[in-house]
Amino acid sequence: MKTVEAFVNKENYTAFTCPYCQHTYRISVAKLQGKKHNIVAKCVCNERFELKLNFRQFYRKPVKLVGEVINVSTGSINWYTMTVLDISMSGIRFKVIGPKDIKNGHRLHVRFTLDDQQGSVIDKEVRVVDTRNDSYGCEFLNLAYEEKELGYYLSLIHISEPTRQPATSRMPSSA
């Protein structure tokens, strides 16, 4: 069964395209928030596909960017090498090479270079909000949404494929 990922906007609407016939839907998913995020949909072409709903506030881009991190909360004076695994307008997830003295709630200072044409440097404080499988999810502190380098970098990959048919408000039947 094919899978389609659909991002949900602030108004709890999403748009997605059937992977078989390219029929496009625009639907409300307000009833699904906080519940099921993966559903099986049946299109008007009678094909079924898995629809993965992404309720994140910001798109998260998978990356592999090398940088460095220092733990401000512990007063460390040592910078450690890190690899940024994903990035969004609100934060990053990374793995660190070196001692693992990082805990949820710690404030860190991170520096890394985007793989854009300008080689833009992100040099920010973050707070650890999630620790999982030797990786750390962090939110940016004092990051203005208008930070043009990061906004432009993320906008380049958040452009979806053009739709071939006009959107309809009908929801495909759920199996």
C-alpha cells in the first residue's frame, strides 16, 4: 500500500493527492487532532492508500549538517562536534560526538552551517526538550521567525509537487 504524507495547517485543513490517479483532496482533519494520525483512505478511483497526517507547527527538514555545541547550563567550556539530523523554524535535532552531559531543560549554544549557496551560519541558544536514542531535540531561544536565512532554506524544500486537478472538499472514504 502506498503512503502519502500530508501537512495540516493552523486551521486544521490538509491537502493531498492520490498516489494512483493524482486526484487532489482538501479536507478538514480537526476531528483527528490528538487522535489517529495514520489512516487508510479510499480514493474515487477505488485505490486505497495510507495517509499520514503531520500536525507539526513547522515543517521539519531531514539534514546532515556538522556543527558544534557547548552546554551553557553546566558551565562547560568545551565545544563538542555535533551532527544536525533535522531542522525546522522552531528547532533542531542533533547527535553529539563526545560526553553526553546533556539533559532535558539544559540550555546549549549551537553553531552550524547550512548547506545553502551562501553557507549561512546558524549561531543560537537552544533548550533541550527531548532526549531520544542518543539524539537531542531542541527549541531555538530568541529566534525571530523572520530570520531570513533559515526561513529561505526551509522554504526551498517545502514546495509540493504541482497538483494536476483542482482540489475538492470531499474526504476519501476511510477503510
